Amino acid sequence: MEKIKGLIDAPFTPFYPNGEVNLEPIAAYAAMLKKNGLKGVFINGSSGEGYMLTDEERKRLAEEWIKYADADFKVIVHVGSCCVKASRELARHAAEIGAWGIGAMAPPFPKIGRVEELVKYIEEIASGAPQLPFYYYHIPAFNGAFLPMVQLLKAVDGRVPNFAGIKYTFESIYEYNQCRLYGNGKFDMLHGQDETILPSLAMGGAQGGIGGTTNYNGRELTAIIDCWERGDLEGAREHQNFSQEVINVICHYRGNIVGGKRIMKLIGLDLGRNRTPFQNLTDEEEAAMQQELEAIGFFDRCNKL
């Protein structure tokens, strides 16, 4: 299977003020991501509030994003659900409309506590679109699935034919690298922690990745990889350290899903508010976040429309 090169964005879902899905900004959204060096989107995942969307809304979003896919811009659809039957249908739909690939995280309910349980979940979903590469989205902070990923690779190897790899969003760079080395690099290990791209590059990883802060800080994150490839280690360090400064700011404002989505408004692409039960930023919090971002020079370095 083809391995992804470059950074894929995990976009936010735009909403109207009444809370309904708003497809109108997506054309400009896709154009902005392409302009700033992103190589595709992984839609309806955690940044996109995917578990808070109806299946019909998820399909409509996939159908809209697919309009902007091209040879250099992949559309991958997160199809995970607490209902595996719904996941299979979302996978089938993704294949039908021409998505490049699909993925799923472990469900938040019921909690998955054994590798074999996770393999069965993956196996059933992936079979809904056997012609598409399937990525497991490892983000245990969201679902409590703190399972050994090398053991997962061993368990799916030869059992799930279209299993492509893992979007690895966890703190263990050691485990990430062990997964990357498994089977002489058999699986595509997509780096999922924007704050640790550089150390992963140093071990040979992070050739491809999926991130959330790429929505507004993609220029800086792609610059880490560009500097590394040119042999400019000091430049790569500076871009990585600046990216961590941006993450430090959003951590003051309920993280990427809430604070990061409001940053999109500040850079000129208003995607609306988050769905309940997320606690949206107040106007005062937004102003305070803007001041913190201005203090680190963010608006000179962020993504441009």
C-alpha cells in the first residue's frame, strides 16, 4: 500500500449559529490548507467532533470534502462509531464517493480493554470498504484504550488485508518507533502529535502525519520537516519549539478542539462554535487568547487564507 508523505490536516466541522452543519466554508477551507502545504484531510475525527454528528451529517461532510480531493490532496474519512454497523455503512459510503482511505479510533463506549476486542472491531469496520486502506487511530486519552500497539500490529498482520497502519497520537515516542520498525517497516505509522515531530524525524519516522494544530499552524509544522530534509537542524528546532509555544497557548483555552477552532475565526475563517457539551470560549477568553498569540508572534507565522 502507498505510504502517506507529508502532513494531513484534521479539520474542524463548521457549524451555523443554530448548531447545524455548515458546508459553505469548506471550499475556502480546503484552498487554505492546500496553500499552506497540507496534503489532505482526515475528516470527522476528534477535531471534527465526529462522535457528535449524526451519520447523515458525516456523510454530507464527506461528500463535500471529496469535491476538493486531487492527486496531491487526500481525503480520509474517520468512520468510527459506538455502533459497528453504522461504522461499516460509513466505510461503504466513503468508498462509494471516492475517499482515499478510512480510519477509526476505538469507541468511547463500551471501553475496549483487550487487543483481540480491538482487532475484531477493526476487522468488521475495515471489511465495509475492503478496497480502501484502513488506519487505526490510536488516541487512548479519548477512549481509554491504552493497549500495546506493537501487539495490535502483530494481531492484524495477515488478518485484516486492508490494514494500512496507525495514526499514532500518544506520548510514547519509543512505542511509536517500535511500531514503525515492525516487520521491516511494513505498516504506515502516521505521526499524530504535533509537539513531537522533530524527535520522531530523528528516529526515521514522521514521514507522514495527521495533526490538529495544522489547521492554523501548518506552515510551521511543515517547516519542521522541510528544514530536517535540508539538514537545517537549528531551523527545525526553532519551528518545533515555536509550535510547542502555540500548543502551550491553546492548552490555556480548553485545547485544540475548542481553543483551536476559535483560532480559525481569528485568522479569518469562522467555523462557528462547538457542539454541546463542549464549553465554548467566552468573548473575554477569546480576547485573552488572541493577546497570548500576539505575544509570541503567531499571526505573522500562522496559516494564511
